[in-house]
Amino acid sequence: MDYVIGIDLGGTWLRIAIAKNNNEKIKESILRKYILPTNLLNNDPIKKLENIIHEISKNIIDNIACICIAAAGKLDLKKSKIIFSPHSSIRNLSLSILEENLKIPIKLINDGVAGALAEWKLCIKNDNIVYIAIGTGIGGGIVVDGHLLIGKEGNAHEFGHMIVDINGLMECKCGGRGHWEAYTSGSGLPNLCKFLSKNYNEETPLLKKVINNNFNIKDIFEYTRKGDKFGMYVINEVIKINAMAIANLVNLYDPNVISIGGGVALKNPDLIIDPLNDHVSKYSFNTPPKIIPSSLKEETSLIGAILFAMEEL
């Protein structure tokens, strides 16, 4: 069998690609690729995934050797099940049903772990790395001494649910409080902006939009770049929170390199990624590593899923 399929099932976007089984030139081996809103899976996600796989496979589905799904959320790898995805309607999704319907082996992995695998094998090639995705949520993966960490159920990397605020002022989409994701992710940042606006006294154009609840996450970055003082105040808090959270990861895993991906970070590297090299050192006990943007951009987890499928063979 000559082909594999990788699926990145994120909080906002579903990315799927079919590739020839060639793990030395993965990007060049991709034949077709689709990007679809994840909410298309609402109502009967198994059937809809099956239809998408048939569509991208066209006349070669009998030559698909393996499918890997890299999913955001809480997983149970032993049962091949996505238990809970905070940013979608997916709950207790059993992939064994999809596997039975398609008659193709299906592997499940966390999307952040898939990203770390891709960065490790294809880009950084260092045996001690951390990959962090700051997008709709916050997730990632870890390689320590050449070992990709997985955990007992597949959840050894839920960075976004690390507690960064012991007072729990902000509520996470998962229902917990004080989680990193609740403050600086794509879903959390607008809420942080609203929270900070309550005690900010100097009127600015962005503050006015926030008070009137007439803003989005793009406004925060655009107004900050224009010199809006409230925007600068918000982004300075974001940098501080991100730096503290990343310092925790540095102290736990002592990586040589940290790669940052995810839509929020990659679209705003000047405000999210670039300041980290100076700020993480303020909070880190261990020697701070080099912090870089992911060279695979927003396809990091998709490429990792393809790579994982190939390696499983």
C-alpha cells in the first residue's frame, strides 16, 4: 500500500492531506490537501470524516495503508477515543468505528505531540525540544533525550491547562480556572482584554471598542501596532503570562530549543514570539533555550500526523 492520510483536527480548522509513503520527503509527497472548518463535523462526525476521507482519496482508497488523526483535546489512546475537545462539539468520539467502516488502520495522537514530532524529525533535529502551539487553544509536545513524551492516556503535554493564576480569575473553555489557555490563546485573549479594561482609566480607541463589546482579536494586535496604550498594556500582560508559562516548561524539561506555532503566534510573531527570548530569562531557573517560530507554520501538526502514520508502518 502506497499512501497515508494525515488529519489535523484542531479547535477551528480541520486539515487533511494524502501523501505517498515516503518519510524522507514528506512535504513533496503530498498529493492533495484540504482545509475545512472543524464545525463541519457537528452532527454525525464519524460519517462526515468518512466522507472527507473518501473525497480526498478518490480512486486510491484501497491503497491507503494508515490514517493518523492528530486531535486537540483530552484523548484516550487505549480506546482510540477523543474524550473532549474544548473548542468543538466533539465528545466521546470513538475512532474505532471509523476504522471499522473504512477497513483502514487509524492511529490517534495529540495535535501538539504531532507538531513536536514534525519539528523534531524534520526541522530542529535536536533531542531536547518543546513545541508550543498558541492558537484557538494552547497545546504542544515535548521531546526529552530523544523520547517523544506521550503519557498513560496520551495527554502528557496539556500546556494550555497549566495553572498560571492561582486566583483563577479567568475561566477556561474546559471549565477549569486560571489555565494558561484562558488568558492568552485565541479564545482566551478577548476575555482577558475585557477583564483588563475594567480597571484601565485612560481612554483609548481600543478600550472604547472593548467597552462597547465591538472588537475581535485582530483589533487587539492592530491597535497595539498603532501605539494604542491600552493595547500595549494588554500585550505586555500577554508577554508576561506567556513568558512565565514557558519558563515553567524550561524548568521542567530543560530543552535546547522551543518552537512556537499556532495561528495566533504565527500571525503576530512581533508581539507574541519575538519578545519571549528576552522575557523568559526573567522567570527561568534553568538556562533559557533559543525560542523560534515554527518553520512548518500552521501545517506543523498535519505534517506530524503524516509522519506518524508513515512511522507506524
